[in-house]
Amino acid sequence: MSAEEQPHGPQPPTGGEQTSEAQDSRPADGEAADQPQSAWAARRDLAHHTPRTMGFGDSTRVDGGVFGGINHGIGGGTFYGDILLDKTEIIYQFGASSALHAAGEIAQSTLEELSACFVPGCPDFEALVDRLREEHVLVLSGPYFAGRRTAALMLLHRLGAHPVQAIGRDTAPGQLTASLGGTGEHDGRTGHVLCDLITEPSRPLREADLLAARKELGEAAYLVITVGPTALLEDVPVVSWKAPLSRDVLTAHLDMLVGGESVAELLSLPAVAAFLERSHQPREAAEFARLLARYAAGEADAAKLEDFSLVALENQVQEWFEDDGTVLHLRDKAFLVALAAFNEGPYALTAELSDLLYAFLQETENGMRFPAVPVFGTHIGKRLHLARARRFEEEEPTEWGPVRQVKAAYLDERAPLVLLREIWTGHPSARPALVRWLQRLAGDGRPFVRTRAASTVAVLAHTDLPSAMALVIEPWASSHLYRHRLVAVNALTLTHFLGTPNVPRILDAWCESDEPPLRWVAIRAHGLMGPERPSETLAALRAAARLQAGQEDPDEDLSGQLAESVELLLLSAARDDVLAGLLKTLHDDTPATELALGGFISACRRTEQDERHAQPIVLSWYARASAAGTPSAIGIVTLWRTALGNRGHTREALDVLRLWVLSADHVPGTEWALAALLPSLVTTSSEHHRLSHLLRTMPGEDGTDPPPVANRLLAVLPHP
């Protein structure tokens, strides 16, 4: 790994380090498969595969929420855009693991308080009380922070158990009987609760352990054990526990805290409605109720209510990565990061690439150990429960058409952005592994994977632009591989769309760079970002074209990229402004002319939905402009006449016109639009001769005679 990729000093050398780094710097499919993708196709992939939360291709920007306004808990400060200001701490007690798992007697006052606002997670809770009364031992299984501990305590409380003792979760299943010693020393019923029992392959919870505990308890004591979704059980009957609805938990706590008509008033607040729209845990709903009570008493303002949901999410993300492995294994954390990168993408792909990140993280933890990835692991349902995510089926766009796939996504659409920001700024020791992983993704043969690598880096760059540029984007942009450069283009574009400042300044500087790869990246990125600043973008592209023309050995590839970027601009929402800008400098010099004509002819090849015989996009544009009487109609005619009369572009322009005629043979609307355009292209005898010759002699599809539409269009040509 290069020095730039080592933010924490040199790493201990290992025998395989050089080999693995060399593999990370090249595409997974080999350099032979590395070919430049057209700007139009690349933009299509970017639009198809960019996360919805980034809004690429829409008129909207990402403002408010995670990136706009104030965000708390990241990097120990308050986050305004990309500026860290004075330190601000917002602390909510969501139920820390240390408190939940502490051993000792549960205070009776705690049980009474829980009972006053308890909401069962199942409709037959009383049946569970009866079952515990009969069997004396019960195992509750469910997602973490779904209210299992509260349910266990309430089961014992409903039985009248007193006192209730909490058993340490690190108690070995085989030692349960020892932890229950002294159950007969109290008068009446006694209770025991063991929350989130730790199980391992060498010590699962077995039926024999429960039978021994049942015998030790006798007739006047009860035990409730809670386990997570990944607990290892052998022949153990469990009760599945689901979290109660957030609204029910919130209402129950408000009834206890404020009561009366104030409850309905508080529940009608917009901030409460926004909170309930998201999938919050019972502990978060309980804490929100306490904040609402403070708001009702005038001790908290409305801004705190509005911020609470995001703060709760940030606290959850921090909790995930601060966990010491008792709840989340390193492999689970790698999956969380991968799901943030591939949110709403195919589950199988996310799981596959999360294991790659897991291997890199293992090497970071111990460079002397060979990384091992289990072939078979956690079931998809349990894995998504841990990640607070959902499974669904949806069609995924591919180059062969839509394909239906099983996908996975976080329940809260803000989670990917918050998680990526936290992992980059809050856990810098993970950066070397994350950078290696992103390098590998950039060389993947799947457009979806490469696009998500770019969108992931865009979030990192919005959080810390200098580090993201130095560690990831600049190495991609300087690469001799087109695939890496294209990911750099997409990363810079999405970084800009997230509202990160200074990206256009970077591109303008790279346009005049002495390094062709950097110019390539800047030219392509201008085509994607240019609609926001068409005048400045065209000026930068003209400067790049003049720099290219002034070289002794011009790079033909860069010339092609300049034309393709203009093509994207002409097909964007800013097409009218772009067209006006091209016409203004059309005859300034040869580079400006070549730039305008090359981009225009390329744009004329594109059809609606990329269908072979669909109406050409530029022709549709001309038809609308002509009907509305806007200057763009005259501008399109001007560029057509210039291209047809330019020796360097005549043949290419005639070839595009032939494609338009073939399209008109299939789409009546295209014929009408072309019949309106062609007369405007004939003002001289040479122009008439050129077009009439094309219509008389052009071959039809598969080399057949001219299509019938050619004769009909020939009839509309005027004779100057």
C-alpha cells in the first residue's frame, strides 16, 4: 500500500502484502476487459444505480436531514454542511448494554414503573404468564432492543415474583443451576432473569440445561432467559417476541408521564408524526416520550423534537461500531458497511462483497493472520434483523433488461449516509481496509458495483474531502485504467450533487492539467455536472479543446471525450442554454467549431429510451421548439447546416440523417418532424444536391432499396 493510503503510519510488512495490493489496483476482470464506456451509457448506469437518497437525475438536491442543517454525534461536534463548529453534546439514555446486563436484584420500584407503561409485543401475553407459571422456565427469542428484557421482567412481575434477580449474561449455560442457588431462602415466589445469554459453538444452550434449571428452581421460583436472533440453541423451545408498535409504546409512556388531554395534543405534533413514520425501537419511543414530557413542561424546544429521530439513528450507528463483539461480530459490522454502500441492492451481492471487506478488516486487526471467511453463516432474516433492515423483491435494471432480484435495504433511508460518515470519521483505523475494499469495487465488472463504489466515496468526500481525494479519488483519476477513471468521474459528480463545495474548481484545474488522465476525468465530469453551470462548463471544455489542439500529438481519446461531454450537455435539462452557448462561439476558432459539431452530431444519434427505431431526442427537441417558436429551433438548423457543410463532418452528419430517415419509416411522428426540418436545411443548390442524393441513394435496412419514406421526404425538399 502506498504512503498516501496509510493515514496511521507504516503497517507491519507481510509476505503477501505486495501481492494483495497489486490485486487491489487492477480490475477484477483483468485489464484486457478495460474499455472506455461511452459517456451516454455511463450516465445511464449512473442514473440507474445511484442510491435514491442522492437524487441523481432529479431536479432536487440533498438538503436538510443528514447533510443539511445540524447533525449531531459525528466527530464529537456539530455538523453544518462540511464544517465542524463548536462542540455540542446531545445525550439520550437509550438503555446501555452495561445497565441492561448488570447482575443483581431488580428494584421493586423499577418493576412497578415498567408495569405502569408496559405494552405487550404479542396479543396473548397472559397465555405466556400461564405458561411460565406451569413450566417455571421460559426462553424469549427476538431482535435486539425489541423489549425482550422488559417482557421478561413483566412476566415475572405478573406472577408476583419477588425479589427478581438478574443473572450475568456471561454465565455458561451449563452453570445455570449454580447461579440459581438459594432460590428457597425467600418466602413466596422468586424470579430470575438472564438477558442476552452468550452462547458459543462450544457451549450452546441445551434442553438439558433448562431441565436442570427447572429442577433447581422447585415450585416457587421462575426463570426467564432472553436470547438474540443468532443464539446457538439445541432442542430448546423458544417463544418468539416481536417489538410492540412505537405508537403504542409512546402513548403508554405519555399516559404515565403527562396524562389527560395533553397526550392527544402531543401525539398530534408534526414532529411526532415524523418520528412514528420511521421504524424506531421501543427504547427510542420511551426516550422520545420523556422528551415530549419535557417539551410539555416548557423544558425543551421544538427543535429538539425534530432532531430526536436523527440523533437516535446516529446513536444506534455509534452503538453498532462501539460494540465489543458481544452483540455484533466483525463480520456483522462489515455487512453493515456493505449494506450502506449497496442499500436497496441485491442481497446476495451485498453479502458477497461484505465478506471481502470482512477479510480486509481481519488483516487490519492482525496482519500476521490469514483472513478466514465462513462459507455458511447467518440466515438472511436474522442478519437483516441485526441491521434493522428489510428484505424485498424488485426488478434491477441491467444491460440485458430488468431482472427480478431479492434485495435488502435499511428500514431508515438515512442510515447509509449516517453510517458511512461515522465509519470514516469516527473509526479512522478502519480506513486502510475500507480504501482497499473501494479499490477492489472500482475494478469490478458490474456497473452497479462500480456506481455504488462512487456513491460511497461521495459520502466520504462530503464528510472529509481532502482525505477522500488523497486516498481514493485522485488515485482513481490518475489511473491508466478507464474503469477506475470513470468511477472517479462518478464520485466527483455525486460529491457535487451532495452539496460539497469546490468540486467545479477541481475540475476546472484538471481540465488544464498536464496529465491526460486527469483531463479525461475532468472533461467527463463536466458533462455530468455542466447543466448546473452551462456557461462556465462550456468555457472550461473550450479551454481543454484548445489545449488539446495545441499539442504536437493530440490525444484522439480526449477529443472524443470532449464531444461526448457536449453531447450530454445538449441532451440535458439545460439544452437550450448549452445550444445558445455553442452558437455564440461556433466560428471563433477551429477547436470551438469541432467541439460544437462533434458534440451535436453525437447527440443526434441518441433516441428516446435508447430504442433502435424510437424518435431521435434532438429531432423531438426541434419539433417542440419549432412549434413554440423558440430560438432553439433556429439553433438546431444552424448546427445541422454547419455540420453538413463542414468537410470534416459531412459524412458523419449524412450518416446520422440516414438513421433518422430509417427511424421515420417506423415512427410516423418522426416522419412529420423530419419533414418539417429538412426544408430548413436547404438554402443553396449544393445543400439540395447533398440531401436529395442521400434520399435517392440511401440503402434501407439490411442493404435493401431506399425505404418508401425516403421518396416522401424527397418531395418536401425545396428547389433553390
